[in-house]
Amino acid sequence: DTGVSQDPRHKITKRGQNVTFRCDPISEHNRLYWYRQTLGQGPEFLTYFQNEAQLEKSRLLSDRFSAERPKGSFSTLEIQRTEQGDSAMYLCASSFGQARTEAFFGQGTRLTVV
Amino acid sequence: RKEVEQDPGPFNVPEGATVAFNCTYSNSASQSFFWYRQDCRKEPKLLMSVYSSGNEDGRFTAQLNRASQYISLLIRDSKLSDSATYLCVVNTLKAAGNKLTFGGGTRVLVKP
């Protein structure tokens, strides 16, 4: 399978715990995006990378959220001290990063904070 | 004002009918546009890219109006399987590079 893969698919955690998600993009893609989606809403931008450089982080994100793409390949998204409001689907997408290139999504990680 | 806005719907459509809906964007520097389809609890999947004056793919037609800053999607001869949420995506050149921004989605329900 050469598509975008995310791990885990589902995560249930207790409030206050830290969680980390992984995304493996399509290998030749240099752009990687993270989005968050809650029921009935469109995907909300979190952050994106060009290779290993983080280009932008949403101002909606608190300092509890951090993302890395250390070698310009896979990426991790960490949420520290999770809160119930963090419960959502976390989507990763990758693209060539050029003006007219669509992004391809992974199947997402569904986080439930109890 | 949101960068990309869509009518959330739902649009209730009889099977075989035509449905159309729009997406407006606020940034005139937006360079390219896409429609994605998202089924319940699934990831978004590309439906169509929308370049220049628009394009057609089978029963689906996408149009771009740069002057009024909106794109549209028209579905002809609706099938039950067209029931989904349709997401408008805008690719905008920012200082940090191209960025994809999503609308909130338009929900379409095709009924027999």
C-alpha cells in the first residue's frame, strides 16, 4: 500500500495523559498536513511541513500540541495533558506541495478522551 | 469571516435529480481549488480538481468564478451512492508556502 498511513486508528485515553500519533506520507511527497475534524465539521488546519520544516502552526492550537517531521518523512503529532475537548479525528495528508497538486489523506486517528 | 465557506445543508435530493451548491473563498490569492467527498467516519477523498473555467467528470461538473470568488459543484442524475459530505478545498499561496484550507462541507442526501 503506497498511500498515506496513520497509526493508531483509534486511541482512547484518560484526561491528563499524553498521546502521540504517527503519519507516514506518500514517499515522494514533500508536503505534510495535519488536520483535526469533529463531527459535522470540516477538517480544521493544525499545522503543515515542507520536508522537515514546520511552515505554520494554527493559532487555535495550544502549547499542548506539538508536531515534528524529523527526517522529512514520517511525522508525529503529540498532545500533552489531554482534555475532553481534544476528542476528534486527527487527519494527516500529503502532497507534492505545488500550486495545483491535490492532497491525499490517511484514514485518520480517532481520539477519545475520557 | 472564514476563509472558505459552504452551505452545510443537508440538501435532500430525489434520486435522478440534479443538485448544485457553491463554495465561497475570501483570499483572492487562492490558486487552485478542489472538491473532496467524505463519507461518514471516513477520510476525505478527491472528487475533482477545479482549474481555470471549470471541468466535467461524468455526472459531476465543477465551475470556478474568480471574479466573484466562488466555485460550484453540480451533480446530475443523482444516485443513492452520491449521499455524502462534499468538501471544498482552496489552495492559497501564503508567505510560508501553499496551504490547503477546507470549507465546513455540504451534506447531500439522495433519497429514492
